[in-house]
Amino acid sequence: MAGAALRERLPVWLQARCGYETRTVVAVVLVLVIALGFAARHFWAGRPEPVAAPRVVSAGAAVAPSTAPAAAGSARIVVDVAGKVHSPGVLRLPAGARVEDALSAAGGVRSGADTSGLNRARVLADGEHVVVGAPAPPAGPPGPPGAAAPGAPVSLGSATVEQLDALPGVGPVLARHIVEFRTARGGFRSVDDLRQVTGIGERRFADLRPLVRP
């Protein structure tokens, strides 16, 4: 307000000159502001950006796998543990389990039981029958693995797949069917139950009947 009143007291030609200089100063200030804006934008766009250094792993360093390791194999075997253990019965164990694992799963060996006839470090086979406290079988002439003694009927309740496979007319597939039937039914009540096993007809049953026992 004071500046405007002062300018009105000046001569007309001087008032015009002052107004012209004011507009010039405003225009120059605007040009400078715009120029500074462009300069700041150019400087900001051209600034160096930090770059993350690549991760270097030495040749001897252990590198974690990208995914979790695959789960262990889920194969299982079925064994029958009987005799002087706390919880005898049919057990399902991981493939590769040993006799010691079967004994632990059956509750452990009872006090005073004789285990001298057991090889606790032996790897178990599917369908095997482990008896604790029974005397060791007498040594005999070597024969095929899993073969029964000559003339002795094979026990359907305890024979392994290899022993059943050794019977005439029984291959590995049928031997597994017999073991699976035994596991599902809890054993054989009589030799006649063999008729219910898949793959055993009347003729094959007639051939096997005198060679097996429950």
C-alpha cells in the first residue's frame, strides 16, 4: 500500500518506467525459477544409483539347496515278532529295518530271554517271522536261501516270501499274495484258507496242500 501511494506521487513518465521495471524483474525471476527447476531435475535423473554387489560363494563353501530335500522313502515291510517280547504281534517297519528295530517296536525283550540265536544287526525281509527265546536251529548242509528243510512242511503263518517262492508252482508274485493275505487276516487258521489267496486255484492248491501247514 505504501509503495503504491509513493508511486502515485511520482511524475507520469517515472511511474510508467517503474511499472515496466517491475514486470521485467518478475519475468526474470520466473525464468530463473524455471531454469533452476530443469537443472534440479536433470541433476536428480543423472545421479549415480547404488548397485548391489553380486554374492560370491567360494568353491569349498556349502550351498544350501533351493528346495528341501526329498522325504525319505515311504516303503514299509511287515514282520511278525513272537516269543519273549512285551508286545508280540505283526509290525509294520520302514524298509531296511533290522532285527533290533523289530524288537524295540515289540516293546523290547523280556527279562531273562535268550537272544543268542538272534542276529540283531540283520536286515529284515518283508513277511519275516522273528521268534525271541527259541533255540537256534541246528546247523545243516548249505542250501538255497530261504529253502525249508527237506520233507518239512512250510509254515504259512511264518514263512518268508523267499521260502514260499521255493515251493513248486509258487513264484515271487504269488508268494507276496500269500504274505499279504496272512497280514490282512491275521494268519492262516487252516491250510484250506490258502484257497482264498488270489492266484491259487484248485489244482495248485492240491499240489501245495501236502507241502504246507498253518
